[in-house]
Amino acid sequence: HRSTEDRVAIVALLVTGGPANLAAHELWDRLPVKPHTKSKRTRTLINARDLLPESPDYFRYRGSLTTPPCSENVDWLILRTPVTFSDNQIVRLRGIMGENARPVQVRNGRYLLQSIGE
């Protein structure tokens, strides 16, 4: 998400192998086939909440993009509870998104904040 002041925030969802994710399955035929391309079927209605874990707990820190241009001053919100995707779903997403282009960075005095409940 980019604000009108050009600030960037990213909500990250952790994924682990397990049963297929039914909400993600709804999007499958609308995903692009290759990285950096668009799907021909781009319009669909979904409830993004169906893709999220039950717990709203998260970590927050100020970091950078993990793909070029690796811009700094990005507000990351990482949901603490992973959701499950099947192995096939994970392989398909990796084929579209690729791997992170930036290695793990040292904290350099950055704060890692944690939500503490509702």
C-alpha cells in the first residue's frame, strides 16, 4: 500500500505447507502464469479476510522492499500465525513471484514491535 505521501506499508502473510487453502483456490484461475505478467482474467470479487489467519497478532518493523529497487523506509506488518497452502499451491506461487532478491539484513538498531492482543 502506498499513501499519498509516498509512504509504503506491506502486510505479509506467512504460509506453511498443509491442506490446500480454499480461499486461495478461488483465485487460482485468475493468477498470471509467469512472473511480471498480468492475468487475462483480472476482475473477481473476493473477501480478503478469508485469506487471513484467525489471530490478528502481528510483528511490525521498518525495513525495505525485498525485490528491486529494494527501497528503504517500508513499514512491514507480518501476521504472526501462518496459514496453510498445499505443496502445489506453494510451488505455483513461487513460480509466479520468485524468491526474495535481497538477503536478510542486520537490524541496525531497528525496533521489532509485537502486537499484544486486541
